Amino acid sequence: AASWPRSPDADYGSTSLSESASVTVLRSPAKKQQLSKSKMSSVRGRKADSKTGSWWDEKLVDANNDVTLALTLQITSAHMKDKSMVRNLLSLADSNIFHWGGLQPSVLLIHVDSSNEEDADLLKDTVKLIRDTFAPPSNDDATTTSSTSSTTHLKNSLVAVIDSYEPAISRKGLLNMATFGAPTRWIVSGLELERGLVLSREASVYAGRQAKAYADMTGHVFVLPQFASTRDDTRDDGGGGENGKHRYPEGRVIYSGVGADLLPSIRGKQTMRSNLSEYDCVRCEEEDDEEYADDGVDDAAKSHGRRLSDAHPSSSAEKNVDELLEDLWWDLSVADVYGTPGGFNGASETSLGAMAKIHDRIEVSLVSLLDRKGEHLEYLRYFDKSPILMIDRLGPKKEMMTLDLAPEVEDFRGRACFHLLRLAQLATLGYKVSVLPGAFAASYPNTREALCNESIRESSTSQCDCELDSESTIKEILMDEVKRSAKVAVLMKEVDDRLLNSQ
């Protein structure tokens, strides 16, 4: 496990943890001379004892109205053997920070595999490449980070490297660490850079608008859908790039993402697909039918990435939660672009009634995933997308802190391993789950090609399942998580009942 250094001291903070990993902060918005153990930052509603040393410049951050983009990136030994592959991964991370803009904060946590001593030179070159990308040294002082026109968008970014002595580390653990490093109440996390995903151009604007609209309402979670585009964005190549890439000063490469203005056209032409796994560099390997027959697993489990609705194609009432959220997002997003009610009836009462019913179905669908029965369990376990969530640190009830109550379950490692569990837990705890209209993420042919080659295909696992020792361990962890959420929900209801009776 890894955590942030306790104080941003000399050498921009480096710490070794449990002899398994070290964390080095490469760049921080706080000026180096201002960093000290006594300098703290806080977010409204957080307890004083949960404060940590600040890596942030408080003049650049509005803790309650800004939204932090929390990114993680995992660079494997296979990536390090191809320097161009590492550059492309870093460019994807840089592109998302660029599209997020320099006005709102971002956290980038990069995990580098250093488990193989034979790769020491590759590791050194990789870390240098990371530093040159996100914290280029000043010409006058190699220990000081320079600020140029090509790094302006990074002025409000916290970038750190985890040097792990183990070949694999939990992505969910990295997500937890990245979100804990955020200085704001609202956080967007879950974007899979390794899949070539790029945020839409106005995602930061829509997120900031939503944060302000819900400033006085706590306990909300907004989902950003993610797609695989069949076409590159070639409208803006910056005069020096191609296929949607354009170059900035000092050779910085930015991958372009489309904006909300194209959503009506995209929906009509169906140039974006919801099934990301069809476009993965390494496709999930299917177990054969005999193996399923021996294990007594029903047909619904044969395709790990299969939607629940595939087992019941004739019933639109049985849409899974991913489809419900996506349909709602399309209606609200197109409505935002056109300034019309989208897919809802034009009458205000009807629109509000329709939305209320959809939100109720979404909540029921999420909570039902925790019953650990049949198709619900299969869908919960094998859902193969990491949800991109805009989360409120403040829960629906006083003293409910989201990052404490419902963090990602770090033990569930793997390409497809209970990715929806956290969202289901949040719904169980009373959080209001909806979508962030107009904001989305998508991979494009050029971003997918940039992260895929024969070496990656040969070295990457095609098994899409949990990376745990046994089924009994998986069941035990899941049961503990389900019980924990249920206990908290019951406790909060009892508190509400006592308060109601005392009035």
C-alpha cells in the first residue's frame, strides 16, 4: 500500500512505505518555499484531524466549488521496453489535464513497475521521461521545476510517481490515493487512461457548473459515460499534427477530444459505441462452454462483459443500470445542446415525473446488485468498465464522509472485478445517483493505436476476472463489503428516527 508523504519537504517529498513502494511528488501547485508541516488545507465538512500537509496553493483552489480531476496511470515493464509507448501514455494523461484546464485542480498518480532488477535502466529512463513531461527542470537549476507556455495547464496539478517493488498494484488502491490527494469537495475519478480515453472538451465546465448548482445539496454522485469512437476528431489539428493530434510548444502532444456540440450528430450516426471491450488492445478471453458446464454456471455468465439485458433481450423493462444511466445522459445532454427537453415530453410536469421514475429505477437497479444472487452477482463482478464518477465528499447525512464510508475496495484487483461495487454501495447509503449532462470520455482510433503493439498484446493478460487466490476469498470480501454498507445504512436510519421522535 502507498500513501502521500506526510509533509511536502525537501526534494518535493519522497517516502518509502512498508518496503514495497515509494512515492515521489514531482510537481505541486504550492511554491516550494511555502511548503511546511504547519501549512494545512481543509474541505468544508472534514474533521480537523483528517487534514494533511498541503501540496496546494490555496489562492488557486476554491475548495467548495472547484472540481478536482483525479487520474491514475499504470506503466508496466512491457510499456517501459518501448519508449514511444511510454510517451503516448504520458501524452494521454497530459491531454486530459490540458482539456480539464489549469483553472481547476488535478491529481495525476503514476505507478511504475520496478519489481524486475534487470529493468533498472528502463525504470530510470521512464522516470526521467515522466519528469521531463510534467516537471521539466529549469535551465538555471536542475532541482527547480520550470514554468513555460507548454506547462501552463499544469500550474494547478499535483503529479506523483509510485515506484512499486511488486509487479502488480491495485488500480483501485491508486484511485483511493489520488482522490484523497484532492483539495476540493467535488472529485472526478475513474478514467482509464490505459484504454485511450480522453475527456470531452467542456467536461471541466460542466463539472464546475454542477458543483455550483449543488453547493447546498450534499450526497450526490454524477456518472460520466464513456465510449469508443469509430472516428478521430480531425477538425482541429493545430496546424502541425494529424488524425486529431496537434503539437504545442516544446513538442508537447495533445490528443483531441470532441465536444458536446457534436453529440446530436454522433447519436444519429452512431459513431460512438458503449462496449469498450470490443476495441481493447487485448480482448478478454472467453472460457469454453465445457468449463462453465462443469462449474454449474448458467449461460448469463459465459460472457464476462455481457450486459444483463442480453439475457432478456425482449424486455426493455429489464435494462441494466449502465443502459439506464446512458439513456438518461443522452436525453439530458442533447437537451442541453438544443435547449429543448430532449427525449422527454415537453410538458414540465411530465418531464420531471419521467426523470423521477428513471432515477428511481437507477437506484433500485444499483441496490439490487448487492443481493449477491444470480445475474446480479455476475453483472456486478464482470462489469468491465471503471465508472467515471463526479463524487461529493460530503454524504447525504451530517458526518457522512464519502471517502471514508465508500472507498474503492483495493483487494478487488483485475481487469473486470466488481467495478460497480462502489456505485452500488453509494446508492445503498442514500446517495443520489444521476449523470453529468454534456460531459463524457471517449477513446478514438488514434489513441487506441498509440497504446497498442504486438509486445503489449503478448505480455498483457486476456483473463478478465478478479486477481485473487480463490473464490472463497472473493465471496468473503464481497460479503463483508455488502454487510458494511447495510450496517451504515441501518445506523443512519436509526439516527434519523431518533431525531424525528425527539422533535
